Amino acid sequence: MTHTKPSVWVIDDDEDDRVFIQSAFANTEKSVAVLTLTDGDQLLPELANCEELPRLILMDINMARQNGFETLALLRKTSAFAHLPVVMMTTSSDNTDRQRSLALGANQFLVKPACYNQLVTLVKGLAEQWQLT
């Protein structure tokens, strides 16, 4: 099925975070279609088999099987997907993680907000910044 709405893919092993992020995007002015994946190792196979590439990828750093750094590095080395915008969205506020993410080719690095209202504000800003609505 082809999505008529712009899509955001969320890669995060925390179920609560996936649900909250998806819900926050549903609260934007025009709902944004969100696909969620539970680990970094799922991203490239899903991209290879999708009908419509995502307009934005939100990725956590700390995941069990393949972390965000590894996934981002593989994505940037795959010519068909290297152009896709990636925002690392993680609980880490460590400047080393920020620098490493940007060095690997992340477009942006954001710390996950502590409360849902801040998350809604953050995703509305992302929707505007990346012209998702």
C-alpha cells in the first residue's frame, strides 16, 4: 500500500518511546504516517522492500542487536539510501555521542524530552523543519 502522507520511520527498541513518538506525530496539524522498527538491523531490509522511502528517520542510539551508530554508518554507505535525513533522538545528552552521530552523517542530534508535551512540541518542530505536513 502506498502512503499518500509523508512518512517518518522511528527505530527504537523501547516500546513506550515508539508509542509516544507515534502518538505525538498523530497530534501534528496534519497527521504524519509513522512506521516503527524495534532495532537497527531491521532498517536496511525494510528500506530495500518499501514502496515509498521515508521523508525522515528518527533513530535511537542504544539498541540491543545493532545500535544507532552502526545502523547510521551502514545507511550512509548504502548509495540508494545515503541521502535520507536521519535525526538521532536518544536519551543520551553526552557530547561524545552527539559528535559521533554528526561525524557518521546524522543530520541532527536531539535528546528525548522528559515529558509528553515537550515531545509533541519537538515533533511539531521536526514536522515543520523537514516539511512533513
